[in-house]
Amino acid sequence: MAEAAEKIRELSELAVDLGRLRAAGKRIVHAHGVYDLLHPGHMRHLESAKRMGDILVVTLTEDRFVNKGPHRPAFPAELRAESVAALAAVDYVAISRSPLSLDAIRTLKPDIYVKGADYRDPEKDATGGITKEMEVVAAVGGEVAFTDDIAFSSSSLLNRHLPFFSRETTRWLDDFRRSHRADEIAGHLDALRGLRVLVVGEAIVDEYVSCEALGKSGKEPILAMRECLAEAYAGGALAIANHLADIAGEVRLVTCTGPERERATFVRDHLRPEIGATLLEWQDAPTIVKRRYVDRYFGTKLLEVYRMKDAPLRAREAAAFADAVAREVADAHVVLVADYGHGLLSPALAEQLATTARFLAANTQLNAANTGFHTIWKYPCADFVCLHEGELRLAFRSRTDDVRELAAELARRLGTRRLMVTRGSNGTLLYERDGGLVDTPALATRVVDRVGAGDAVLALTSLCAVADVPPDVTGFLANVAGADAVASVGNSRALERLRLQRSVESLLK
């Protein structure tokens, strides 16, 4: 493996080597990809590429930018690089540290940039990446060429012969593939683009403070920590609006922030620009901040501190908030209520939404500040409800009753047509009045942080409910969204249509 290892370089040093080779009259050929599972199609593609010039350079997408679903890549970049470098046709290999190949092309300045036959028609590339690549290749004085040979799908081979999931989940996916195609699911996602959504709920700033342990305090039984890094993300209703921004046609948001100017600025700066936001001021309460102290090495949460008033709005503020909501309701196909139980949404406002919204989707979150005092019974006329299993059990004060029976009973009492129950590693359960219960297994293979996963599921499934997406497809999309959300810290990234679509394509091949 020594010869293969010698071929692997950093992009910057490889650019210097290629400069010398180019000065010596060598023709540089560049291919880029994931190469997650090296197969005969890759080998023939690279052999054909080598015949187009003198030196063949292959760059690979870094793990965090592999856009084939949260369960991919199957192999880390270092192993993928070793596998490609072992091929005789390949002269150099480098790992690209950017989401697209554009920076690698600019750095390496190839004479020929090679793609497979699948990319001949740029209109078939949903990412639009090939068009951008062609522009950059032309800018560095190169040309784009295509190979023609047998083609295999790494995703299909991995799904069939190296499954990522348990036997039960693999069997479920096999059954789902027989009933649904990726282009059908894409059609359902496209249908959501015509929806206008109003999000109503608390604005929350999620702070993560990364720490490392110093040891026990000298005089007290306290663990002393050193702060290493502090980051903040838009959470609560802000995160839900961000999740919807690239999925729905139009997103409006009505929420409150405290009087601190810097917090209001943070909120506006961390909302997607296409969101139409109405931010009212909660004069005698701070913007809600939930600060989590996290161990730097293991990612374990050590302590959570809330900064909030946790009391109802004053009468004048409540009236202003209700008026702001009323002005937006009429134009919305769906009103999505994200009620975190911190005083913003009163029973009177819940009743107002029940009578004025065309379609009301609701969640009442269970958290440390409201345990036992905040349940979904606040929204007795919701058209769609999305709850965690713990929130469902709290509504009935039941620890042991069958979750399926509880879901059906809650939907019956609320008059809800559809009810989604998220169950963590046990997947989701979707009750539909006319179709019974649909169980969908979890699709996450890598869990970085569970915070915000429920918000992502709530956002997407609320749209699926109003668009009448089939229950099994709704369950599948819910768990794709959940898997995407738990693969990153908190609400550090929002759902994106293309990323969801690529996950669906990868899972269904």
C-alpha cells in the first residue's frame, strides 16, 4: 500500500507538483467524485480518463459534504482515497475540503475535466453542479470531456450488499422501494412548493458552550470547566421557519423577542432571507435563551441553563400579538403552531387559531420548564398534531399503555385527521383517521445531537398533512428529515429540498 499512499496529497502541494508537470508539457486530466464504493464502473471511467492525457488526478468529496443522505458515506475519506490511489490509472489523489469540486478545479487548473455519461445533459442534474463546473473549467482554460462505459450505482450496490440498517429496517426499505420510486417522492416534495405557511411560536436562541474539564475545585465538590468555544443557533419557531423556507412556497413568521437589541438583530440575521417575519417586542421579558454546556471531547451535554421570564404576555402585548397573527392567517394554507409552553401562546390565541386557520398544525413541546403543565389538549381542533411519545403519554398521564392505542384515542378526542408520534430510535407512528396506523423505522445511522430533530419532523410533516401526501410516504419523509437533523449540532443547519431529495434517491436505489 506504500505506492498508493505516496499518491495522496493535499490540494495545495499537489497544485505545485502539477505546475511543474504542466511546464514539462504534460497534459493534466482531473476527475472528481465520492467513490464511496469502488466498482467496475469507476475503474473503467478512470481508465478512460487517463487515456485523455498524461497525468490523472482524482479528487474526492470530504465526508461532511457527501450529499447522499445522513447514512453516507459508507467509508471515510481517507479509506476512499487509499482505494482510488491503488488503481494503476491514477497518478494523484486529493481530498477536497469544499462542498463542490469548484475550488479543486480552480486550484489544480486541469487541461481536461472528466465526467461520466450521466452528466452529458446538464438539465438532468438536479444540483446544477455540472453547469457550474463547466464554467469554472472554462475559466481556468480547460475543457470538459465525458466517458462512455458501463455504469453502476454505488448507492444501489451498498443498499443491496452492505446495508447500513438493521435487518428489520432493511426489510422495510425493500418493501417501500417496491411501492415507491424516488421521482414519485420528488413529485410530492415539489407539490409542497405551492403552500403558504404561517409559523407562530416562541423565538429561542440555542447556545452551545463547549468546555473541557479542569478537575475538581480546590475547596468545593464542584467540577471546574474551561470554556473553549461558544456558538449560537436560531431555535424554536425560528428553526421551524428556516426548515420550511426551502420546502414551502412562502413562509411567514410571527413571534416575540425581548427588548435587547442585539438579540433581535441575532434573530433577524439567522432567519433565512425569504422568510417574512413579524417580530414583536416582549417588553418585560428577555429573548428566550437556552444555553447548553457540552463536553468538548465526547459531545456530552453537562448542564442546561434557561434565560426567560416563563410567564404570560401582558394583556396589551397579548392583544398586539393576536392582532399580528390575525393579519397573516387568512393568506396561509397552513398555520403551524410551535408552542414551547413559555407564555407566548395563550389559550385565547389557541382558540382564535382553531376558528380562523384553514388548516391548523400544532405541537406542544415537553421541556424542563413546563413538565406537567403543558399538553396538546390546549389545541382541541387541530387538523394535524405532531408529538414526541413522551408528550403523548403526558397528555394521558400514562407511562405504560400501548402507544398505538394512545395515538388513536388522542386523535379521536381532538378530532384530528392525522397525528404523528415521533419515537426516537423507534422511528415514527402516523395515525390517519381513514387509514389506521403506519409504523416507519428510524433511518438515522449517526446521531450527533437530538436537539431540533422534532422541529424538523414537525415542519415537513405539517406540509405533508395539508397536501394529503400518502401516509407511508409521509412517515418515510419524516424519518429522512429526522435523520438529517440529528446528524448535525442542534439547529445549525436547516432542511433543504435538494439534500432531502438526494437522501431519498440514495435510500431508494
